[in-house]
Amino acid sequence: MTTASHVPAPPQGPGVYPPFPAPPVEGKGKRIGWGIGIAAGVIVLICGGGTAALIGIGVSTSGSLQERAEAAVGDYLDAVAAKRYDQAYGLLCDDAQQDESAAEFRTRVTGEQTITDYTFGDLNFVTLALPVDATYSDGATAELEAYLGQDTSTGAFEVCRLGE
């Protein structure tokens, strides 16, 4: 007589757990997919928002610099046209004032034709040169460049040189 070894079957019924429970597998891939998708969406929003902010800052800064440059050159040209030479000399950058005294400046600009009308082009941010389309008192026109410097104490633009 041979004895057969018989393994008893696990008990069945409520409250009975199988000996080696398997983790649930349904929906696991879907949860991981949702998690990765949401994380990618957040990253895209953050990077996109940062890029938009940088572009916005760049545009507003360039517009502000353009306005400041136009104001500096316009104030200088208006002062020279109105024969307020001391005021115009004060609007020159330090280098220009070192190259030429106030008396020399007055003598030079009184010998030049007066600019009666002008329009500005786009500021070159690398060279800080502002194109000026000038009309003189005799009706002649010229395309000039106003080269700017920045006052170290105030940060305001100043005219260093105006020429062709």
C-alpha cells in the first residue's frame, strides 16, 4: 500500500486569505500614466510661463530704453535749437565734457546749422546709438547717429556724440 501524500486545499469562505496574496494589477498602468502626464503638464506650464515672463520683461525693457534714449537726445536737440547752450552742455556725457569745455561747445554749436525737426529710429542696444533723421533750418536733411552714455550716478542716458 502506497500512501499518497495529499496536500489539503486551503480553506474557502469569507474572512479567509490566500497564503500569498498578489498585489492588485488593474489600473496600475493607468495611475502611472496619469501621474506622468500631470507632472509633464505642470513642467510645461512652469517653463512656458517663465519663457513668457522673460519675453515680456525683454519687450518692456527695450521699450523703456528706447523712450529714455529718445528723451535724452530730444532734450539735447531742443536745448541747442532754443540756444540754451549751458543746458545742452549739461546733457552731454562726462567724456564729451572732458573733450570740450562749455565755451568751446558754445562756439562750435553756434557755428552749426540748427536742427529744427527730427525723428528717431530704433536704438541699437549694443552700441547705444540712436538714429536721428534731422531737418535743418535751411530745409536740408541728414541721417545722424546720437551715441549715448550713461550717467554713473543717476543711470540716465546722456549724449556723447551726435554726427553722421
